[in-house]
Amino acid sequence: MSSIKKRKKPGPKKIMFTEEQLKEAQRLAGLGFSEEAICQACLGCSPDTLLRRKKEFPEIAEYIRRGKIKSIEEVSNALYKSALGLHGKEPSVSAQIFFLKNKGKQAGNDWADIQQVETNINLRDALGSAQARIINAHASIEEETEQLSLKDVKD
């Protein structure tokens, strides 16, 4: 019989998640918890470990994604029902406006809240300004060098 023992892999033990932990992570993701908070609250690992496990096991990422999607669906449905007055109440004008501003982008309507920024840069002016700063900096360095060499000559 051989006295050679099989070596274990170096490093810490690989953390694996139980089905219960993953369902809790899904619930917390649906409540808006960050992945860092999910790690602290139920997974007992660092965010880096979670990131590695999500790459190794795509179903882990799927649990968190489903939690986020479920909550977005629920809130969207509640907003939609409120906007139409489907709760037995008057339609909510503010819910209608919010819905149109945020969801209307996809339909291409005029209510969509789109921000557009235009910037014009005159490249000639920008390069001229940069060149002037370089020339001033170079002249300043030459002046300091000259003063230091004069000081050395006096000493």
C-alpha cells in the first residue's frame, strides 16, 4: 500500500449555495437589494464570490434576474391599473403622466421624456489653447532651470 496521500486543492473551500439561499436571494433582489446586500443578508459570501459563482453557474444569475423582473412587473402592473382607475377608484393623472413619460419612449409618443445634449467643439481653438498651455509650461520650466543654474554658479 502506498503512503502517498492525495493533496487537496489549495485555498479556501468553494462556497456553494443552497436552493433556500437562492430563493431568498431572488426575493431580496425583487425588493431592490443590491447584490452586495444580498451577499451579506443570505449568501454569506463576498460580492466577488457571487460574481464568480454566477459565471460558473448561470442559474444563480437567473435567480437574481427573475427576482428583479418580478418586482418590475408587479410595480408596472400596479402603475398601469392606477393610471386606468382599475382599482375601483378614479384614474390617477399623475400615474398616467409617469407611465407615458417612462413607457412612452418605447411607443415613440410625444409624452416621452427624452433628454438630448448637443456639444460643439471647435477643434482648432481647443488645440490652440492646449498648445499655448504647453508653451507656457515649457517656458516656466526653462526659467526655473535657468534660475537654478545661476544659483549654483553663485554658490
